[in-house]
Amino acid sequence: AVASMVSELGEYYGHEKVCGVACDITDPVALQGLWDCANEAFGGVDIWINNAGMSIERKPLWEQSDEALQGMVATNLTGAMFGSKVAIQNMLEQGSGQVWNTEGFGSDGATQTGMVAYGSTKRAVRYMQKGLRKDTADTPVQICTVSPGIVVTELLMGDYDLTSEQWEKSKKIFNILGDEVQTVTPWLAEHILATDKSGARVAWLTRRKAFGRFMTAAFNKRDLFATVEGA
């Protein structure tokens, strides 16, 4: 899958501008291999984004399987720690760089039923970011945060039974506050590239934007899931 995507992007951007390697973010050796791939291709890494994440079915913690919980923590939290560690070690050696970690539901302390595991990992990531900024304060490495908001992906929809009443209720909110990948990604990339200080936070769905969406929802009907649900 990685090779196929590298080939596709290479055709569009130029093969000399794209590289890729499969990476298990819970494996520090694999993460170092990812760094080495980029370093060999481009002579260094300016921006490293820990964006890999997973969700599990929305239900009470005591009904989750041990394997699901272990996988969630290993990916969303341990993976972010290992990724940050590998990136910072190499950036200290090269003398510069930014490490970005991705916020999600629960980062700000918000809670919902069935979201204990996911929210806990994202809350922990925010704590990690604060600690990393202190640890790197006297170094050339910058620690930043990206918050994509509600984006229509498999990660979002994988939490729900799409035939359930719960999904119908959630979908109404997602259609107000959510956006598609092709809308959010270019904006995030532009603002990440423009960041030049540690502690920066690039957020797509701000409180002001969310408030505006709700105020205009009656006049701005959207269905972000029509294509996906009909597939």
C-alpha cells in the first residue's frame, strides 16, 4: 500500500519529492527506519507529525476487550511517545526541527459516553506536549500541536453502527461541525509550514467557528456522509 501511494504521489509531484516506508509506530526501530528513509531522500526532517491513531467501538470501558484497550493505548499514546522520542533525538543531532502531535476528542477534558479509552489517550497526549515543551526549552527543537477537528474518515465512522439511532443523532452534529479531508488538510499544511515557534497550536475547528456553524445550521444544510453511506 505504501509503495502504491508513493508511486501515485510521485507521478503527481515528481518521484524525487516523495518517499515512504511502512512503519509500526509502536516499534522504535521501525520509527527510526522512517526517519532514515526521509533523511536519506531529503537530507533531514524539518517537520515530524505523529498523526497515526485508532478508535474503538463506543461502549462502556468495562465492556471493551483487553485487546482493544491495549491497542488503543499502544497506538494513540505509546506510539506518540515513541515517535516524539525518535524525532527529538534525531532533530537534536541535526540541530533543528519541529515535532507535532495530534489532538482529538478528550484533549481538552471533554467527556462523552463510550469514549473513556479514546479520550484518555488524547488527554494524555496534551500533557505530554506540555512536558516536552519544558524538556526542549533550551534546545533547537520545537514542540507543536495540530487539531484537525471533526474530519470524515474511517477513524470517525468506525466508532458507530451506521444503522443505529446513535449514529443518526451523531451524524446531525457531524454534518454541522465536520468537514472532508480535502477541505481541512491543505489549510492545516499551510499553517503548519508557517509556524516558527514552539508551543504553537494549529486548530481547524475553533470555538468561534463551531459557534458560527451552529448559528447558521438551519440555512446551510450539508450531508458529508451521503457518498460513504451509499457505498
